[in-house]
Amino acid sequence: MTKFGNEPERKRRYRTIRSSNYDVNNTCDLACEGCYYFVSDQKTDNRRPSAQDYDAFFAAEVARGINYPVIAGGEPSLNPSALRTAAKHWPSGIIYTNGARRIPEDVPFRIAVSVWGAKARNETLRGPNSYDRSLATATGDKRAMIYFTISRDNIDDIEPVVLDCVARGIPVCFQDFSMTTEYMRLLEEQVPPGDNRYFRMSTTDNNLSLRLSDRMRAADIIDAMIDRFPDHILFNKTVNDWMHRMPAIHTIDPETNVATDCAMLNAPWHVAYSFDLQPSPGKKCCAPEFDCRDCRVGPVATFTLLAKLTREMRESDAARARLIEVRDLMMRYHFWDWDLPDAAAPTGDGAAASERVAA
């Protein structure tokens, strides 16, 4: 990646993110429609690692060159021991949670607390009290942001959710609902909803997937939110345009239906690990269950856009300007303390480990 001036030491250390994904739980307290983790019911019977297993595994990952863990589940907040063990080895990372429990204060990672719409829609798709709990978990936590997953029927919820977050002082960012291969199959085969607790209301004609017209409408609303609340929206118009106004963000191999230009798939160090600490079957991206043809996961889209702009910047000053803008967003997204002075940045057991894998 190109150099970006005289950044403080902490920022130079993370000029290149070398991430891998880790599932640290195989259960969840919610039943989210179309859930990427459970819709295929494939991840519920794995062996539970011990604290010693996690400690040795994370140490090996640091030695392999990973400087940024991406932690999910099931619901990762239900396994705080694994989160604390990860924090022994890394000073920064990100945890994707539904807000079931507050992440321990001694885990200095970015926390992405998901919502799937305003209160009524979120509770229909996820479960009772899920919206209020998510916002309560994020409120007052400097590490936290609200991570809004946009689907076909919740576009009109974007503004109310942003207003709720602004009132509570919580940053908010966006991604699109992305179908798993299994969810797509259930729709294409017109399987009646109801037999699977994670596929209980979707039909071929009425489901969570976004059409281009839906994305365009969402883009217009998000642009308006960025204009109104620039200090609260952890998103920018370049990424919004890329994610929502482009007919496609990946080039798909027609024989495999796998993206050929996904920055996550093409990163040689990136591995997605299942709950048993074994590589997930299939693709090695952040969520192998997602179908590349429909994938608009926020960080993946941003990394792919960065790779595209990096290739173009030698030929275009405009591309270089967009690259700097998108990179800044990516770093503020991944590091809650990115804009803090070094003296105010957190330190911990993971700092020395990170020094060894500095870019």
C-alpha cells in the first residue's frame, strides 16, 4: 500500500491490515432470518476449544503474521474468555456482536453491534428486545459502533436508526444483507418458509435480498445522512456509491460462482477458522457461507475498492484522492482509537506481539 505521510508510530504500525476470521462461539441467543452462520445448520456440533487451545492457537496466528483478528460466532460475547485470550495477543481487532452482552472492558477491540432495522423490524427479523439491547450495549462504549444491515424492507428505517444513534452518541455504519448460498437455494427452489428457524418468513417474492433499485434508494438516504451527521456516520459517499450504485462489485467466475477479484479471497494470509479452530470448508473469505454473487459485506467491499483504487492511482490523481479518503474510512472503522493521539491510545499485552508483525 502507498505511503500516506508522517503518521504517528501507532498508525504506521497498522498501515497494512493482515487479518483472519475466528468464530469463538457456536451458539447464539437470537434467531435471525437468513443468518449466514446458522441457516445451513452446519456449525453446531464442533468441539469446544479450551482456554489453553485458544492461547496456543492465537500465539501461532501472531507468529504467522496476523496482526488483526476478526472475531464473530455464533454470538462471540457469550464466550468472554476467548475474547480476553485474543486481547493477550493483539492490541487491536474487531468483534461482530448482536449486543447480547457487553464486551469485557479489558478487550481493546473495535466492537460492531449489529441491528437489522428500527425496533419493530429488527425484532421481527431477530427476536424480542434485540434492538433496545443492541443500542444499550453500544451506548457509552467508546469502542462500539452500530452496524446496520440493510435489507429490502428496512430501507425506510435508515433515518430513524441514525437518529437513535446520534441521540446516544454512537457512530453508525452500513452494509447490505448478503445471501448465503443456502438462502439463495431455498429461494430459487421455492422452499416454503417455516421449517427452519432461520428461514421462517422469506419467500421468492418477499425476502431480504436487495435489488439494484433498492440499493439506489438506500444510497440516496445514506448520502443525506452523511450530509446531516458527518461526525456520526462511519461511512462516506465514495464507498456508498461503490456498494449501492454499482450493478456488481465483484467479477464472478461463471463456472464456480466465486469472485475472482475479492480482496479478501485474494489475500494470501487470510483464513476463516471455524469454532473448532480448523479452517472453514469452502472459500477462505470472512464468511464462506456468503454467495459471492450477492456479497456486499461492508469491509469486503471496502477492501476490494481499495485494491481497485490502488491499481488506478498511478494513472489518475482522482483515484489517488479517493484512495486516501477510503483508506481513512477503513482505518477509522477498524480502529476505534485511530484519531486519538498516541499518548491517549490504549496499551496492553498485545502491543509487543503487534510490533513483531508491523507492516
